[in-house]
Amino acid sequence: MDSKQPRKQRKAHFGAAMHERQKKVAAPLSKELREKHKKRSMAVRKGDTVKVVRGQYKGITEKVMEVDLKRYRIFVKGAERKNAKGKESPYPIHPSNVMITELSLDDELRKSKLKG
């Protein structure tokens, strides 16, 4: 983003393409991962283990079930709420409110990014 104008910042954020949104759905790494991989934060992916550090589900450490790029939210296994019918439904959490504690290294491209 080149502009400082709030109007253009909002337009760039909400009008971003899906491949640009993936970078924005990022969370800080835990101290152990930070020292190991020499990176401060990474994009959150399905299969990563995260710890919720803010909000009503603070303290939960579980795997990421789904990443919603359209709404900039992630769904964590233990963060669920009851809906009107009494069923459990996953609660959307903003990625800035979590910390990655374990990375899913199934993807070769992600492994190479950590090494390089």
C-alpha cells in the first residue's frame, strides 16, 4: 500500500485479491519458533496449531480447522459457540488474536520459505 489516506487503505484492504489476502491473514510465531526459523510472523494455514491470546477463547491451544480469506478470519477447533438451535458452530477469530505454536510443514513451498 502506497497511500496514507484512510479511504485508499480501506479500499486496498477490502478490495484485495485472494492471493494478497493470504499474506494478511498472518499471526506472530511463538518464541521457540521465532528462534528456530528466524522469522517473526507467518501466514496462518489449515493444520497449524495456534494459541488464542485475546478474546473470550483466550488460552485455547488447538489446530486451525479453516481459514476464511473473504472475511479475514480463522476457525480454531476448540472455539465454538452454541447457535439458536443448540448446535455447536465454529467461532471466527481474527488472526492477530492468535500466536502460532506449531507450523504445518506439509507444503514444500512453505518449508523452502522457512529455510531461505
